[in-house]
Amino acid sequence: MTTTARNSLGTKLTVQGWFNLILVIMTLLVCTGAVVGATVLTRSSHITDDLVGRLMPARSEAYQLQAGLVNQETGVRGYALTGDESFLAPYQEGLQTQQRSADQIRELLDGRPDLVDDLDALEASAQDWQSSFAEPLLADPAGDAIVADQALYDRGKELFDQVRAGFDQQNRHLTDVVGEAQEQLGDMRTIRNAVFTALAVVLVLAAGVFAVLVRVAVTRPLARLADTSRLVAQGDFDRRVDAGRGPADIRSLATDIEGMRQRIVAELGVVRERQSQLEEQARQLDAQAEELRRSNADLEQFAYVASHDLQEPLRKVASFCQLLEKRYGDALDDRGRQYIDFAVDGARRMQTLINDLLTFSRVGRVTDSFERIELDRTLDKAAGNLAVVIEDTGARIERPDRLPEIDGDPTLLVMLWQNLLGNAVKFAEPGIEPLVVVTAQRSDDMWQICVQDNGIGVSEEFSEKIFVIFQRLHAREAYAGTGIGLALCKKIVEYHGGTIALDSSYDGGARFCFTLPAVTDPDARSTDTVDNIGETHT
């Protein structure tokens, strides 16, 4: 396999794939070693079983067989020399031992014809000795003729020497077979030890190779990914995140992290751009604030001029026109006196307009700080300021027994009430006593306060126009005023964080509703609705 092919395989495998591959190879190695070891152990077991269960017992039985034949020969020789039948007992026991041992050897050496041939040859030699010497000797009760027959005795000796030669051949072959088996067993043990040693060495080498592979293919890419990710996390957003030629899933994770880094870089660029824009806007706002401070200083100067320098000539015009009328009134005709009245009235209206403009410009600028105040107090003060007008018109004011507390400017709130009550009385329906109703209702964190009257009302199409400064819906001759009252009310309400609007759904006159933030202080009165209406006649 070429290096390119190995690298291609390494990059296609995932971490799980690498571990699966390592597990498969380790399993194959273990299985191969187990098969070889099992084969060696099986062979060793077979050799051991053959040696211990067949060859060694067969050799032992061969010794018993040979001992039985020797006992037969000893018994026959003793009987031949002495004629004592007691010597026949070893002969009979030898026959039994021979038969039993021969059967055992034949059973143990089944499948080993070479060794069975030795047994057959030994039994044939023994049979010749028995039939040619032992049995004829034992058949003669006296035994003297056989003893005297030296040729028979020599023949018996010769035949038993052949039996002894069979002993030696059988023992030699059995010893050789046992030696070969022991040698094979030793070889199997050597092979077994070599196999297990080789398997252990292969497993250790495989573990080392696999450790290197895991380090190269998994650990090193993960470490590289962790290092680059850590650098990005520490603020090096230009650092590219990658895992090298690591497994597929690690490279996929690196690709996702790299995509996230690129999105962060893109978002960071947008944030930096917006931050730059915000800094530029902050500089512009600072410049505008400085400009506003200069403008406020100019307005203060204007207020001073308007209060003194502008009104002083108006007062002189009005005063001298009145002196002119008083001193030379008899010399003037009606038109001349009318002109003087026009001049005095114009000067007074100009003074009123200037005062109203100053009041409008001071809302939210020249004022004391907010304080906790009951709206009842400001309403009472406004009603007191309008006491003469209310008494002259016979107006009635219906109001709750208790109005809520709010945080606000007392002076401005008195002005708010005074304008709303004054409009309600001023724009009354001819021939009908003015009735002004004040209500208050809490909605979430705002109080909604409404002032309604039974006057001439306002058409819905003018619901926005009436809050514009200097906008009038009626001629000056019909209703006095400068057209600044409702604009002043709107500015005061908005300065306190609320809104004001005409309720176009009310058709019994005019109904103005404004909102003011409710007090969140737990010590403040927590009345959610104010529905106990009391009537005040002034």
C-alpha cells in the first residue's frame, strides 16, 4: 500500500473507525495466536496421552509379560531338576500373567502394528518353547527321561534364548517409541513456548504500533484542534482552525469550528463597524449636546431679554396709550379712541404671548427636581387659581375622593390641571352650567386620568391639530387665548413620561385623557382604581 493510499485511508476513517480497525487487527492477532496455541497444545496433549496412557503402560505390561515367561522357565527348570510339583506354581502363574499382559499390550498398542508384531513374534517364540520343551516335560510324571535327554534340554534352552531375544527386541522398540514420544513432547513444548513468546512479542509490538497510530491519527489532530481552538478563544480570531490529516469526524468537527470562527469574525467585523459608528454617533451626540448647552444658554439669555427688554417697550406702549387716552380723550373722536384701544389690547396680547412662550420653553428645563406628590394637591391649587372664573360661570367639578400619588413636578402639574380645567370652563355650551368630571384608572404601571366636560366639544378631525402650538379652532373674538394651552399640556405630560390625547368616542363635550407613570414604591398608595366620586362646588 502506497503512502498516498494509507493517508487517504487514514483521512477517511473516523475516530470510531480507527478504534474498530485496531480492535479487528488485535482480535485477528489474538485469534491467530489462540489457534496456533490450541493446535500446539492439542498436539502436545495427544502426545502426552499416547505416552502416558498407552506407551508407558504397554512397556510396563511388557515387563510383566517377560517376568511371566521367566517365571514359567524357572518353574519348569526346577521341576525338571527336583521333580517337586511345587515348582509348577510359578509356571501356572507365569501362564496367567503372560495371557493377561499380552491382552493388555495388544489393547494398548492397537494402531501400532510394528509394536504388535514384536508381541506376536514374542508369543510365537514362547509358544515354540512351551510346545517343544515345557509341555512335554510336564507331561512326563517322572521327568527322568527328559532330564536324561540332554538334547531336549539343550533344545529348550535354545528356544528360550529366542524368547529372551524377543524380550530385548520388544524392549528396544518400546524404549525407542517412548523416547521418540518424549522427544516430540519436548519439541511441542518448545514450539508452544516459542508460539506464546512470539504472540506476546507481537501483541506488545502491535500495542506499540497502535499507540503510535492513535497518537498520529487521533491524538495529534485532536491536540492541534484544541490548540488552534484555544488560540481563537483567547482572541486570535485570525487563526485558522484545522485538525490536519486527522480522522474524518475530527476534520468535520474542525470544519464546523472553523465555520463558527468565520461567522464570529464576520459578526465581530460588523460589531466593530457598528461600534465605530456608535463612537462616531457618540461624538456627534457630544457635539450636539454641546450645541444644546450653548442653545440653552442662548434661550436663557432670550428668556431674560423677553422678560425684561421685550416687555418693557410693550408696557411703555400700553402705558403711554392709556395716558394719551386719559389726557387727550376729549379731543379724540370715537375712531381715535378705538385705535388707542387696539394698540393697548395688542400690547397686552403681545405680553401674554411672550409669557406663554416663556412658560412653554421652560417646561423640562427650568424646573425643580421631581418629588412624590399627591395629584389632589395640584388639582386643588389649579382650582383655586381658577376660583373666580369657576364662580362666575357656576361651574361644577366632580372628582374622586382621592387621586393617586406620582413622582412629578408640582408646578408643572398645576399648570396641566389649570389649562385643562380652564378650557373646560371656557369652551362651555352657552346657557348651560359647565360640568367638569375627573376620573382616574390604573392600567399596569400607568395611571390614566381623564378630564371631561359638557361643553362644545372638539371635532375628531382636529384631534391632532389642537396639540400644535398656536393652533386655534375659533376666532379670537369668540374665545380668548393664544392657542398654546393644549400644546403646553402635551409637553408637560410627555416630560413626565406619559401621553395625552382627545377621546373621540365621547360625544357629550370634550374628554381629554392623559397617562402618568404609577409609583413603584411599596410605601405608596396602591389603589388600582379610583371610583369614589365626590362633588365639589366652587
